Amino acid sequence: MSNSQANRFVGPVLKNSEVGDAVLEAIYEDNKGRKIEVEEHASYVRIKVEKECVIRFDTVSDMLGRDVTRSDIEANMPSLEGFIRVDSEQMRFLATADSK
């Protein structure tokens, strides 16, 4: 694995929506200490976090003020960068497939 692959930016592309805004806020909360870049476009926002991006469903729910499920986030996420791992509590976007 090259160093550039391990240091690449990963994360979701989100529709401009209430859920998208809450996910962006949650990413800032759940990824403190990581470099985060946001590219705003007319209908979507591309969020890039260096090496790994974590989205905890509870954090998104707190930001939105109501329960949010994995499918709520997926419905507002037309694309992503990196390798994704999802469990019952969070989504993780990873720079390499062999990241745990």
C-alpha cells in the first residue's frame, strides 16, 4: 500500500437536506482532531476527512433532534469516497480496504 493511499481523504457525498446538514455537524463532532474539508455545490456537499470518517447514528440523531437510521442517511448519500464499514451504531469510511 502506498503512503498516498493511506493518507487519502474519505467520506460521504450528501444531498443538501436537513439530514445532510445534521450529518455534516455530526462529522465535525465525531472526527475531532482529523483534517476535514467540505466542498459545497448547488445540490450536494462533498465531505472529505483524512484517512477515516466516522458517522455515529446517535450523534446525527442529536443534531437533528429525532431518531435517524442508517437508511435515512443512505437515502441522502448518493455517493462516497473510500471503503465503507457499517454496523448498528455507525458508518466508517476508510482509506484502505484492510483498515479495521
